[in-house]
Amino acid sequence: MTSNASNAVARRAQNVGQVEQNGDQQQPTMAQQIERMKPELKRALPKHMDADRMARLALTLIRKNPDLAECTTESFLGALMTCSQLGFEPGSPTQEAYIIPRKGLAEFQLGYQGMVTLFYQHPMASSIKVETVRENDYFEHEEGLEERLVHRPCASGPRGKAVAYYSVARLINGGRTFKVMYPAEIEERRLKMPSKNSPAWRDHYDEQAKKTVLRNHFKALPKSAQLARAMAHDGTVRTDFTADAIDVTPEFPGAPQHPELEAGTTD
């Protein structure tokens, strides 16, 4: 074999070895992907929030909930980007937003406190609150031309089980509106949800019910752009974690359509 031929064979062998070596390389871990994503997080986050802290929070979520580590990287990073763009720290004590594993995908879930926070971003917003009515409370509720809502919590003993949930909103122009929902209505909504038997409903039923009332009430209230985005992404999977993807209709896993009033919090 001539010198040139020998050199050609050697080069081919070297190239084959490189291809095999590259094929054996492992995919980046979730932690590595989060680290690489920090510049994008920095651009997406509000000025008062820090990309390093958001990355640490993401890693903490994975450590606390190993099921998140089993989710697709794209869905987890998509949920993390949604939280960042809305200005929420997922899983924090503020209970504004969560990243929840479900069937191998990471979902963004909006907490009812997050809905309240975003409502106040609208220039017309003055105040909003959500309450639970219990069987030993005094409660009057009328609809129609003479709307009426009176609630006096029982102060002389146990208040008893929940018999209604309501939200009241006031606008800076003096306008005010309320929405009342009863347990049967809440249950009807819950049973239509993919998450109807989730730990969130089992362990935090009142919080879930309040969120359901708020979501229904918000249909008649002015909404900031951020609140509209957050409600559109609630309970969805986002696999595109570029900044402009928040304005693209996300996916709702396990259901052809998003339930109209789906609610969710932490597992």
C-alpha cells in the first residue's frame, strides 16, 4: 500500500472513530440545560428578578419532586420560561405559580394568588378578594336587577363546612361586581378537568374552588395583557421556550380542548 493510500485509510478510521465517539455522547442534563438558558431567562424576567435565582429555584423544584426530572426537557424549560415572563417564582411561598409533572410533561399552573397579582396590573383595578362562605355564617345572595351580596362570618363558634365561594372586585371608576359559585357548580367544573383527581384538589380544595370562581369572574372584568397570557397558559404544556412563544396557543395534554374554567395549584 502506498503512503498516500495508507494516509487515506488512517483518516477514514479517525473519522469513523470521531462519529462513534460523538454518538456515545450523552444529552445535556436538565441542570445543564437550565444553566445554558440563563441568558434567555435574564432577558425574559422583570428587572427586579434575577436569572441566577430563577435557575436555583428550578433546580430546587427538581430535587424536591423527582417526577419533574423525568419530564421532557422542552416542557420543563417552557414552563420555566412562562413563569419568568409573568414574573412568578414557581413553587415559592407566594403561591402564585407552579410547575407540575403530569404524564411525563411539565405543566405551568397559575395559582389563584397569581391571578390576583396580575389583576392589579390593570389600570382600572382597585381591589379584589375571594372568600369562602360556611354553613354557620350569615349569607344573602341575590341576582337580577337588584344584585345583593351580604356575608357575615360566624364569630361565636365553628363556622362549619363550605356552602359557597365568591369573589368581589372594585374598579377605580367606582364600579363593583361579584361572582358566587356553589359547591355543586364547583364540582361540575372539577369533573370536566384532566386534573380532577389531582393531589391539588384532594389537599387544597378550597384554594382550587376559589381559583375556579376567580377564573369565571374574570370573564366579566378588565384583564391586563399579562393576566390574559397567564390564563391562556394555565394547565398547559409549552415546548417552545423562546421569548415570543408566550403569545402562541399552548398545548393542553390529555384533552382536545382546555376546560373552560380549569383550575390548578401545586401537587
